[in-house]
Amino acid sequence: MIIVKNSADVKTTPARRRGRPPAFDRETVLSAARETFWAHGYEGASIADLTAAMGITPQSLYAAFNSKADLYREALQQYRGLGANTFSALGEQIDTVSAFERILRGSAATFSAPEHPKGCMISTAVLNCASENDVVADHVAALRRQSLDGFTSRIERGIREGDIKPGTNARALARFLAAIVQGMSVQARDGASHEDLLDIATHAIAQLARHRA
């Protein structure tokens, strides 16, 4: 005999919903990752550190950014945007010494600002690392070379436009200025104040001014 159950007696199990992961603002979580990398470095920032700061799960991190290395590259790109107003001086119609004065003084302000980690996220990043992170180290080194090339081009322009002495070794002078920026970053990480960094910048500007035409 077949017993037909009343539909009221049949318990149904609701279908499991496949919801999307919680949405988040990409720039906001990227900013949190940037601050974490900035404070701890690439190798020092663990996935647990990053996801805690970003407020997302590891699965969401990998889904959105693919890998820790790719997240770091995006964070570096966002970081570069923070100094856009300072480094835009390289392309403006001002004399060479004034351009680098703005860069050095702007760097002193950024490196010592209380609202984020000290120093520069790029200048001294990934100088030593495990071999498996060589690709990341090479990427950061390439960013530093781009900055050096930009400094060199600006000094060469100054020579062409007549505000820097002819015969000036543009590459050597650019390396000097880049070394000052890197040194200011280290000093800031070691506790140098804004005023301390401005003193360094002032001496560097004075040395650069000796090359005025």
C-alpha cells in the first residue's frame, strides 16, 4: 500500500543560497594594506596581518588581488600617488634648484607625518629578502631606478635651459639627491623629526645650489 503524506506533514529543507562574498571598497582595503606593508615591509607583513588590517578574509584577498605580491605592487602604486604633488615639480616650469627643494622638503614632511608609518615605502623597501621574493625586490628596485632617471632628466633639462652649470655630471648629482632621499627615509624610521629632516634637506639644497649657472 502506498501512503500519501499530507503536504503539511512534509518538512522541506530550504535550498542553500550561494551569496557573493561581502563587498568592500577596493581603494579602502588597498589603503589598509599599504599602511601594513609600509610599517612592516613586504616579508614582515603576513597574510594574517594584512587581512586583519583590511577587514577581509584570506579568500577575499586572493580573489581580489590574486597574490600577496600583486597586492604589494598595487599598494606601491597607490603609495606613489601620495607624493604626486611633490614629485610633479620635476615637470613644472620652475628652475632646477626650486624643483628639488620642493621634492626634498615635501619628502621631509611625508616621511615624518604622524598619520602614517615613518619613512618612504619605496626608498628602502625590500633591500634584502629571501630568494623566492627576488621578483618583488626587482620590482621595487626598478621603481627606484625610475626615480633616479627622473632626477637625471630634470638636471639635464636644467643644463639645457641654462640654470645649471654646463659640464655638470647630471647622473652623479642625481645619485647624490636620491641618496639624500633614501637617507632621510632611514633617519625618519629611526625617529628623526620633521625639523631634523628639513635640516638635511637644507644642506642638500645648498650643495645643489653650488651647481647653479
